Amino acid sequence: MSVKKIAILFSGSGTNLENLLEKLHLKEFGKIKIEVSATICNNPNAKGIQRSQKYGIEPTIIDHKEYKTREEFDAKLLDEIRKSGAELTVLAGFMRFLTPVFTKNIKAINLHPSLLPLFKGGHAIEDSFKSNMKVGGITVHYVNEELDGGTIIAQKCFEKTDNMSMKKYEKNIHKLEYELLPEVVISLLTK
């Protein structure tokens, strides 16, 4: 059985991080076992740190505020991912723009809470909720230099009803995230 290693990058509460750890870490899928070899966070106060520790993985904290340029930060990130042996990096609520120092050297995917190419950026849930769209949804895409602009791997959506609250809308987004992201990781690693 071959072991496929992944690194997970996060910045905040770590709910998608924990979902990935629960569904994938040291689990077998056909002829492979997936190991989360590193969790990396750019926010030393992120709640997700405890979620990672709960699964026995001490996260690497790389505080972006300690670096003069994005490129210096990305070089450190690149170094840590390479040391972990990860062949796939998963951005699960990682709130940093990445430069070619990272994107040209790491195979990475990102989870985004809208149906790209619509509603890019950090306010995607609110922007899509307030739009005239009749559906809401999520996208998993490859990471490149363009914000939320990499090749789309998979999307899922739900019907947005006229009387739906923002709270319910956001709950539907997270439900789809918890389903789709692990599915995509398994699919990419078992090809």
C-alpha cells in the first residue's frame, strides 16, 4: 500500500481542516493511505491550531507578519511543505495571496465558497447571497497566481430560496464544503 502525503494550510477556525483530518488522515482508499504530513497556519491565534493538535499534528506556525515580502513568506511556506513530503497541498480557509514563488513550485488546490468564476475574494458568501443568483455553491480549483483564478476541478451547488436567511445559506455552503473537498482530494490522489 502506498502512502500519499498532503499538507493543509489554514488561517482561521479550522472547520474544513478538522473535516479533512477526520475523513482522510491515516485512512485507506483502495490501494492508498492518506497521511496529513503537515498542517500550516499563518495566524498564531487561529482556533484551528487546537483542531490540528486534537489529531496529534502540531501545526507549523508561519506568521506572515514576520516577513517583509509575500515572496519571503511563500519561500518559507514552500520549504515547510517540501520538508513534509506532501505531494498535494490543500488550502482550507488559508487567507493569503500566493506569489509565483509558491504557485510555480507546489501542486495545490483551494476551496472557495462560491461558484467561480463568480464572486472571487474574501466576501464570496455574502456577495453570492446578495446576488440575483438562484443557486449558491462552492468550487475546488487549482491554485495559481490569480486570486481564485485557477482551473476548476469540481463544483457543487444548492437552490437558493426566496426566504432563505444568510445563516441558512452559509450553513448550506459549509455542508457542501465538508462533502466536496475530501472527495476531490481522494480523487486526485487515487488517479
